[in-house]
Amino acid sequence: MNNIELYCCYSLNLREFLYNNGLRYKLAALNPNSKSLFWVYVKDEKLDRLLNEWSMNKKIISNQ
């Protein structure tokens, strides 16, 4: 049986960034404890690359 890794995104800004770069979430859900909406993605190379790009952009912006 294959193990599928999932990534939960709680940031609307990150979700928009991923969407604008061609990535679509597989599921949207509401956290029962916090009542926060989140989006679930299947982890793959494209998601990893975009998350790294997102992190680098956040560091550059915060250092300005």
C-alpha cells in the first residue's frame, strides 16, 4: 500500500499563491476545534517547490 503524504494549508494567501501557480487543493475542510477553514494538498515535487518559493519570498519581504 502506498503512503500518500498530505499538506494542510491554513493560509488564504498561500492558497491563492498555489492556485495562481497551477496547484489545486484536493479537499477543503473546517477544523472542528478552531473552526478555521483549511485546504488539503497531496505532497509532491511541485508543491514542495512552490512551498520553498513561498518561504523564500516571505523571508525577502520581511527583511525589507
